[in-house]
Amino acid sequence: MNFNLIKILVISSLAISLPFVTNAQNEQAGKTLLAKGQVEALSKDTQSKRALKRRKPVFKVDNVKTYENSQAQLKMIDGALLALKAQTELNIEEYFLSNDKSSGSVVMELVSGGLRTITGSIKGNTENYKLKTPVGSIGIRGTHYEVEIINGDVFLAVWDGSIEIINLNLPEPLILGKDGSHSFAKLDNTGEVKTFLKPPEQLSSLSSPTSNSKTKQTTNNLSELTSTVVNMPQQIDKQDAYLDDIPSSEKIQKTIEDTSFLNEDSLDSFATEDIEELIEERTGTVIYDQVERFEINSSGGTVNDFNMQMNVDFDAGTVPLGQLSFSDSGGEWFATFNGLINIQGMRLGINYASHGQNLATGNITAQFSDELSKIRGNFNLYEINDIATRSSGLFVIKEK
């Protein structure tokens, strides 16, 4: 069988947002990725108040508030991501990043409510990164953590990395996360600490409980687009059937265990932007083929020559063509796929895959980020007749 011939046969706006004019314009701390419900920023130097909407800047003199049934998501100048829960008040007191982005300092105060954050390039102890809370200051060691104030107590959850909490009533800093004995805790102002083996149930959801008819209608419209991709449901079912034929102990994991950088940018369970609105605004077909980052594990050892392309038709809501390739000691891994886009991500199915001269199969998942300018995801591939020969990885690709 000529696999190269099979491969050949298989393959056969700029949006402008004007910044808010303020005395602190040169001291921007970040920008708003999402604002649902009532979200406001109070400038502490001018006492002027403004509503925060997507793409609007936030400054180091701002007091940011979310109200009932509201939430906000901010991207800071060092790449950090902040998600503010409903009824949250956050003071941004200092947010400095050097010109070469090698150093900086952050001072913020969580007055009330809760937030979840993935820290950016500014990291360290409380000397250069400090989140003040009613029970002490939090320093970080490069991490993904959550904090919420409930009736004067502070609940903490560390999802990746470590944090240290300094409280005057504690003899030494409390360490949570991979460098500590626990990842979840409650701390009160007296210094009393209660640790948990799993996330405290008191932590509220980041998802807004509100919904509107536009959201429901868009979701319905995107669901109806299934019919525009020929045989897509059958293709996806076929891939799942391969997995079902494998004994449970040998099944290929559909997600990579080490997805730290992917989680850092997708903020785990919630979006970093209003994907639904952004998808509605885009038109035409966009080609994503600039590889920004990849991490691959292969049974064949070191991989090289990684290439990936995904064509996204925003008018039809489809991915009409996608392909990836790379090589290891056993030859070239190659796969083509197509699918649908929706507000949760993408529904993709592999049409054809091979490794060297052997047929392969697998699965691929992906989602948009950075206001649709990037696609992030992961994949698993394995030879049909030898499931021990496999590869899996993570990727980030950008549009042209």
C-alpha cells in the first residue's frame, strides 16, 4: 500500500478598541477579557467610576468590583490571568513589569469575594508578589490558585505550584501546594489553620448562573451545524470504537496528565474570554499554522519536525481541514482531521492517521484562546495493530 499516495488523496479584522483616557494610562495593569453582569472599576486617583467591558484596560490605581450574578476575567501585563467571582472587590495597588519582562512587582488586595488566578511572569515571595487578604499576605512560587473570603475566614485551594501565606499569628509561613503537606485550607485572623484533603465545598463556582436567550440561540445554531460536516458523527464514533476494542487496562488516555501549560492559559474550567461573542464576530476562513509551542511524548523516543495546520471556517462553524505531522525513530506520524467549532471548544475527528508504513488512529481535542488568535489542545495517536506504539502531546498554534 502506498501511504504517501493515501496522504495526498486525503489532503486533496482587525478590531480596534480605544483605551480609556486616564491619568494612569501609562500604568496599565492589564485588560478585561470578559465582564458579565455589573462590573466596575473605580480609579483611586481621580475617584472616577467606569463600567468594565471586554478589551477595556485596568490600571494599577483601580478598585475592581463585581456585583451579584456578575463575574470578570482579566489578563495582566505579565500574562497572569485573574477570574473574579460574583460580589468581589479587588484593589490593584501596584503592577510593574520591567521593559525586558525579566522582573516586576505586584501588590493587590482582595477586600471581599473570591478569585482564581494563574500567575504570569512575575513570581516569588511576598517581596515582589503580594496578594493581601484579611488574614495575611499570599506569596507565590509560580502557580494556579484560588482564594475566597467567607464570613471573615479565607478559604484557599492550590491547583498547581505552591503558595505561602504570612500571618503574624503563625510562627512561620503556611505553605500550600506541591511544596507543602496540603493543597487546601481555611485560615482565620487568629492564625488558626484547618487543612483539607480535597477542595473546600465552601468555594463558590466561577461560572455565572445567569443565562440569556442569545446564548441559548447561539448554542442551538452551533449544534445545528453538525449536518454541515459530512459523516462527521460516524468518523468520531469510529475513533471511539477503536478505543472500545482495547482492553480497559490498555486504553489510551484521552487527556494528557501533564497539561500544566495548557491549564495555565485556559484557566482550567472556565474560559479566558467570551468565546461565544468572539465567534459571532469572526467571519471567513482563518488558517492556524504557526506553531508556538508543543510537548510530545512518543514510544519511539525523541520527536522532531512538528508541523500542524487547522483551517477554521467561522461562517460555517466548521474545521474543514486539519493536519499534523512529526517524526520519531519509527518514522513519520501523520494525521488529518476535521470537525465543528462551538462555545466549549471543538469537536474533532481523525479521518486518517499513519506511523511509518502502519495505519494508526487516535483522538484530538482543542479550544480557542487569546481572543481566537490561538488554538490550544492535545492529541493521542497509536498504531491500530500495535497499540503500544503511540504518541501524545500538547500544542499551541497561532493564526497567520
